[in-house]
Amino acid sequence: MERSSAIFKRLSQDKSKREIAYFTMEAALENDIPSFSGGLGVLAGDTLRSAADLGIPMVGVTLLQQYGYFHQTLDDSGNQTETEVKWNPDLKLTQLPNYTEIKIENRIVRVRVWEYEIVGKYGYVVPVYFLDVNTPENSEQDRELNKQLYGGGQYIRLCQEVILGIGGIRMLRDLGFRDIDRYHLNEGHASLLALELIRESGYSSYDKVKQNCVFTTHTPVPAGHDVFEFDLVKQVLSPVYIDYLRDILEGENPVNLTTISLKLSRFVNGVSAKHGEVSRNMFKNPAIESITNGVHSATWTSQSFRRLFNQYIPGWDIDPSHFVQAMFIPDEEIWKAHMTAKGKLLSLVEDEAGIRMDLNRLTIGFARRAAAYKRADLIFSDLERLIEIAGDKVQFVFAGKAHPKDGEGKQVIRNIFAAIEQLKGKIEVVYIQNYDMHSGGVLTSGVDVWLNNPQRPREASGTSGMKSAHNGVLNFSVLDGWWIEACIEGVTGWAIGPEPNEPNLSDYDERLDIDDLYEKLEKVIIPLYYEDRSKWIRMMKNTIALNAAYFNTHRMVKEYALKAYHVSPLFQ
């Protein structure tokens, strides 16, 4: 009764009584809200969903992208064409009457706001606010500043970060959020919010602002951080911030927004144990901690496994640690749920690509952002050997978008299409166009093996393999990011390449990965799939019980609540 009274009290209180603001450039809330490009946005969406389920007093702040990221079309050679994604925010969001103003190049730019409500398992609401400068009061130039996610050059990028950071703080004030004392910066895009907090405090002390900021870095290489020439920053930002920026950065030029976040945040973390180590070395900051990413269990578990878990693991979507009970689910039930999910994948393949794949054939999937370091084409390094190994035993499903300006990423897609052409009649390979939340969920739940082979140590965490684990799909991955923590060889999946503690991992011979990939595929994975179904299903149970039980955003958000936010979840 006491717990019920407490729940009622928290649920009925004003939404403005929140303590944490989560700032993110992108957030995957629904497939039909094109406000994300990849893993960063999916993680943000899953974080906010878990916050709502757990009753964390949080609000989200992001940008409304008028034309989303982009719609991908691929021709027969794998050449990518990008088109704008036109959508009507009125169909998904609620426009609020609130406005605020910011300065860009000494111009007054008006910012309006849209609201989306995430309703948690117990009815607790986490509001997400989308900032938008596409208003009649602004010039045509300014109305297009939030036209497209990560679109345009450095100028547009910096302006978007001014809208998010400075505009976001001002909008929260206009919305009545006066009790927020934790600002979580999901990557460095939001770092300019710290400058606005300094201005608000009367420039009294950086320490006060630092006590209120939490920073999560997702980038394991120096080149991945937002950097702007100081002259551009002076041009765009209001002069009131420049002196303090000089002071914070101690004259550093160009301006690295990650540096601002590092210097003005009390708590800083990487997104896996390995990434925390890499970040401590990269930034020469021994205080950087690690909180390994997760995924929102209820979002990424397929319908067939949801039904299975509801029957055998009641409460799994409230407390995913209950997944340890997966070991007691009958083998035939696990396999039946898997084959149902696999059937949905093959139906998607037929609908999208016009190719009918074999339900009983070992199916390997690879789907993520098409960046060169992720090496989506690695398995096609030796086609003759692949044909000899896989022949009529394996089929592959690929998906992923390359950033419009990423020439190397686009070449990777073309390489895969070239391999598809050469393998015709020998090995079935399909590339699904326009990868999104829907196809991502179908892919991660429907394949038999999830492949991941990035150059290390460039995978900060990775989350697609966590989604697959929730569906009993076995991971076959390079030991980087989350997989270092999750891999028990031959128990939860398999590793590719050398151990993670070997020196000079960024310089090692790529042949080590290629040879190990082919060797394990030929001698371990293919024979196990076709010759020992009971052991395969036991491994499926292991990956649910050991990996899904831990690598979820409920566990992750609880860690942030304890270590960074200093709040207790309403629903434990």
C-alpha cells in the first residue's frame, strides 16, 4: 500500500519536477520519427525508454530534423543515392506554445519546441523535447539550420550544436523546469550547454557548473570528435561566451567540443570497459569511468520470443536480470520461437529484394552503419575460400547506410555488391536497402549468427549484438567494445582474431582476423549448426541468460542513477 501511494504521488506530480536533462543530437523513438542516423540515436531512445520504465526523473532534449537523416537507394552496383525524408511532425509530436531565442552570428533566431511522451511500463512519463528553428519569424537561411541530421558543413553543424546546447537550456527554463541539477551530455554535440550554464550562474565559478554535468563519450579515436576553427566559433557564437571559452580551453585552437565536456563535467564515462581504458589513455584522464551500453529489452525482443518469455520468465521486461531463467525453457520452444523470427526475416528479404532464401540454411547477418572501420566486406576477402567453406551451407543478409560524405563507407557497400555478383549461383547474399529501426529489429532477431568485425579498438561498444542476444542469436565478433565482456568462447558465441590484450592492436595484420573468421566458420560454426542442434540451442539459451540479462538499458540506467545522477529509480 505504501509503495502504491508513493507511485501515485510520483505519477501525479507535475512533469516539471524533474532532476535530470538528457541532451542528445539524435534519438530513435519511433521508426516513423526520422531523428536518428545510427547507434548513438538508438542508444538515446533506449535510454529514455528505460528511464520511463524505471521512473527516473528525466527529460530528453534533442533536435527536430525537418528531413530526417536520409532515405537510401542502391543501384545494381551498390552506388548509394540519398533522398530527403519528408515527414509531418504534427502526426507524431505535439507542438507547444513555448518559444525561446538564441543568437547566431548576432542574429536573433527563434526556437520553438515539440513534445513527445514516452510512457513507461507503470505509466511514468518521460517527455522528450524537439527543438525547431523552422518558424516564420526566422530567415530562410536560419529556418534550414535543422533541415537534416548531420547535413551541411562545419557551419551548419556548429549552428545545430548551438541550438541543441544553448537553445536547449533556455527552452527548459521556458518550459518551467527549475529543479534540474544534472545535465547528461550524450556525446560532445551538447557541450555548449555548459557555456549557457556558466552564463546563467553569473560567471561565478566553473566548479558549480561542473558539479551539474555528466558526459558520455562514444568515440574511441581522436578524429571522431567535433572540432571547429576558433574563427568559426567566434563568428557563430554570441560574444558573451567567447572569453570563457578561451579560458576553458586555455587558448586551444581548433576548438574541440569534447574538451569542453571533459573539463566541465563532474562524471565522465566511456561506454564499455575497453572504451573506458582507451578514453583514459586518449584524453590522459585517469578519472574517466565506464558504463557499458545496453539495449531496451522490450523494444528489441521479437514477438515470438516475447510470447515465450511471457510464459516462462514473467517480469522479464520489468527486470531483465530474470533472463537467467532462460536456461529452463524447453529446447523445442526456443527453436520454435527462433524459426518464427527467422521466417519473418526471410519474408522481409523476399519483399525487399525479391529473393527467396532457405529457412533451414545457416543465415549470417551484418547490419550497421556502413563505415570503413566496421569492415562489412571483410568476409569477402577471399571469395574462393568462402565458396569452398560455405558453398550451399550458408546465406548472408547485409544492411547499412553510409554517411552521404563518407566515400570509404560507400565503397564498402560497392565492394559487397561486387561480391554478390561474383557469388551468384554459389552463395546467396542479400543487401537490404534503407536500414532502419524496423528492419534492424527483424535482422537482429531473425538470423542464426550475428557477425561483427570492426578494426579495433574503434568499436566503443556496439549494441546490435546485444539486440541479437535478446533473441538467442549467437554472436561471432572481434573482441572489441562490449564483446570483450560478453564473449565466453563456445558458450555465448565466438571471437574473431587475437585476444584484446595484445599490443598494437590498431597495427596488427588484418589477415589474422580473416583467417580466424574462415577457420571458425568452417570448423566450428557450420558443423555445429548442422550436426549438433542441442548444443546450438544450449548456446542460444546461454546468450539470453548471460548476455541479455546484463547488456540492457535497465541495468545501464540504474548504473547512471547510482554513479552519475545520484537518484533512486522509482520502480526497482
